[in-house]
Amino acid sequence: MRSVWLLVLLAAIVTPEPAAGEDAAASFIVRLFVTVCLPNAGQPEKVRAWAADQHLEVVTSPIALNVFVGAGRNGAAWTVPSSVGSFALSIRGSTEACAVWAKAAGPGDVEALFRKIVEGAAGPGVDVSVVKDARDRSRHGTIHTLIYSVSGTGTEKQLGGFLYTMQTAEHTGGPFQVSLQAGRFSTPY
């Protein structure tokens, strides 16, 4: 079933080049998410292998690791070079979810692309539902958190599925403006 979800998600992917007027950093972060996190969700060893194959620089700063990895001992983070901005890839410490991060990227463009990918996965045998859609105030403006669960329907739903998370900040200035994450869950949502 995992391969079916992956194929459905990948079929919904937008073109690799930014559309007219689309933020290049938003397009880059979504392409990074599609390239690394979607095919390797729930498989942190494959994320590590991808980072090694790309010769990405390991993040060692305790402050940055706290942001990108968080609590837990199973995480890691890498910087991702790009001419369009500052990006990172990580494995979250406690959940081992694959995450990508942008210091600055157009929140509206990222949200539109993220929704298109995840909502495009819905269809026969695949249940897509919103787990959380919240907007909270912070010193960087509105923080939008959007979490989807994607799982099989019927008895397959009991096997668990995947959580896809987007978090955007209205303004730059914090440690990141955009984060996209993909991870497994083992109990139904």
C-alpha cells in the first residue's frame, strides 16, 4: 500500500520549475520535500543515505540542531546548498520524520503547492484527512500549522499511514519561515 500512496502523491506533483510569479525558494523547498521526504517517509536510513550521496554538510550547532532535530537521539540535520536561499534537511529526533526547512520562502506559494500534492493523493483506497489546521500568533506574525494524515481505507487504515506537516511563518526573522515534514504513524487518525 505504501507504494500506491507514493505513486499517487508523486503523480500530483507540480512541474519542477517555478510557475510565473511563484517564489523560487518556495518551489525549491517543495521540490526538496518531494525528492527526499516523500519517497523516504518512515525510512530515516534512506534520508541519511541521500544526504551522504549529495555530500551535504552536517549541522553541528546545538541551537540549529534544537530547531531542526528537536528532542530525541535519533535525528540529524544537514545544510542544503542553493542559489535561491538557505535550506536544511533533517531527521526529527523523536519521530524520525523527514523534514525540510527554508529560512525564507513564500508561505502562500508553499501552502498552495503542499495542498496540491497531499490533497491530490485522495482517491479510491486512500484516505486523506486534515488532522490540524491552526493559525497562531507569534512575534513573526501568524504561524500556520497544517497536518494531513494519509492512510488506506477500511481494514488497511488500522495499519497506520503517514503524516504530512506544513508550518509557515507570516514573516521572516525566525530560525525558519517554512518547514515541511513527512513521517509514519502506526495508529489511525
